Amino acid sequence: MQRIIERTEDGSATLFVPELNEHYHSVKGARTESQHIFIDKGLEASVAARPYILEIGFGTGLNALLTLEAAEKEKRCVLYTGIELYPLAWPEVDALKYSDHPLFGQLHRAVWEEDIPLTPYFTLRKVQADVETIDSTRLLMIHEAPFDVVYFDAFAPEKQPEMWKEEVFRNIHAAMSPGGVLTTYCAKGVVRRMLQAIGFGVERLPGPPGGKREILRARKER
């Protein structure tokens, strides 16, 4: 899959996939978008003292980096699992220039399928798999505990409809703790109604500055 590096309006980079005509992040600001949707509206909305986080679409590692930075700042222990079927090659990662943080490279160089404590507050596990094939039992076995926060950061429904099937969200819902939080940039009505039917309480929230008008935050209610 060809991927082209592009700069976004806040100065941070993203990747463009010509095959899908899709970007990994908002062209209005990659870092701004990720911070708003996944950290401010996701992680910070969780009351878990030691949150277990699941990311669907590890991709560039930007969401993981921002989570690591938040965990260090707040001294809040995080166990972070990223599921990715198509990992980036190191030259792509290096060219993104997201951060001078020495741990950014370690996010990508970390071995797969193992818990890697990168700091006293951030432990990473990367799983190379297709989210369509992972049922709730396997998700729960990753840390033998349910997830408190889910970052759903797959490509858009019209680009990768298989990632947005109801079965995928049912498996995620079953692997979440009561009151667990799921955030996504996608605010389409069909996605919102599907989440509600599965057992989430869903909020439409303002999107990131200069970006999408609305995003979704869902909490596991039943």
C-alpha cells in the first residue's frame, strides 16, 4: 500500500493513501485532531485510575504518543493496546517527525504481542491482526481485563466499510468495562444509531478546532 507524507495545517504530518483517497488524520491538523478526539474527549473522560486502552488502528503511533505524554504528565498508569494489520515501515515513521521524544521511535520498534513497559506510567502492547477477526474473547485475553477506553480510529466507513460492521462494535462493546468510553471522529447517523442499538449511550460533541463539526463519544451502558 503506497503512503505519501503530507503536512497538515497545524504543522504536523499525516499520511495519504492514494489507493483509498484517504488521509490517516485530518488535513486541518493531525496532532490537533488526535489530542481533541482521543485524549481530551476519550482518555480524560474515563474515571479509571489505571485505564486499559484499546486503539483500533495504531497507524502512525500519534495517538499512542499523545497518550504516553498525558500519562507522564498526570502520573497515571496506562496499559495501551494498539491493533494494526498494516504496520508502517520505519522510514515512513521517521519521516513523520512527530516528536523529538526519544520514546516515539520505541513505540514503533517495540516487539509485537508482548507487554512493553516504556515508562513507569505507560505499557504498550501491539497486536498485528485484522479487527474483523478478533472476537471479544480474544480481546479480553490480551490483558485478562476489560478495556476502559477505546480509540476507534479506522479509515472512514465509505473507505473501509468492513471496519464499521455491527459485529466489530459488538465485540468491542463486550470487551469493555461498564461505563467504558469509546471515541471516534465519525459522527454519521448510521454509526450513532448502531452504537445505541448495541448498548452504548452516545453523545455528539464539538469536533476539533478547524476540523469536523461533530465527533462521537459513546459509553457502555448495558
